Amino acid sequence: IGRGYDDGLVTAITVCEMLEQNPGKSMADLNDSLPQSWGSPTMSPYCADTEKYEVVDRAIAHFQKRAEEGEKVAGQSIRDLVTVNGIRITVEDGTWGLVRASSNKPGLVVVVESPVSENRMRDMFAEIDNLLSSWPEVGEYDQKL
């Protein structure tokens, strides 16, 4: 439904809650009332199982340092960093990017989303991609924007 969920069960629960809170409205009505957002597919650059957690730790340290120094990411100030199971960077306009280690294959998981525009989503991906691409442990993506 485009609000940051890439988990089928969480999405299903959210849809059920929306239907319960809005009796008399169809799923199509509820979908039409959601704010527009631009989200990427799940992108997975190769990274060996023996290295992926260290790479994620370096990404966390990189963005934490930028936040501490007041640096901008994708042209905006960092509003929030969540470091549970990777790192999710959210900037002031709500655009966010996520990097985490894949739990079931040698690789990373990269997802970006923006409530503002496709260009803002692409800006966030460029920030993350530029960082990851600078590290030799990170290989080709299975797909890119």
C-alpha cells in the first residue's frame, strides 16, 4: 500500500484495520484516499555472507557521523536514524532510505521511498548507491531504479 511496508503480513493487518475503521468504504475507496508516495522495489546488491553485516555496520557509522556533523543527505537535514536490523535514514521531507543485510541470501537489501516525488526517491537512492558502490565488498544489484 506504499507506506513503507514490505512485509505481507503487516500490510494485510494494516488493510484490515483500515477497513474496520471505515465501514461502508471499499478497499478501492480507501486506496484512492491514501496520499501518493513513490517507492522503489526491493533492490539487492551482492555482498558475501561473511561481509554483509560489517558493511551494514559501516553504513550505520557513515550516516550517524553525517547526522552528528549536521550534514545533509539527499539535499536535506537528517530527521531520524533507526538502526534496528540495519539503518533507515529519514530526511526532513519524509523521504527515507533503508539498508540492511539480507536474511536469506548473500546480499544487502536497499529500499527507498518518498512522499514528495519520484525525484526525491531517486535522490535518496543516489546517496545510498554512491556509498555502497564505493566499497569493493558490494557487488552488482539484482535491479536498480
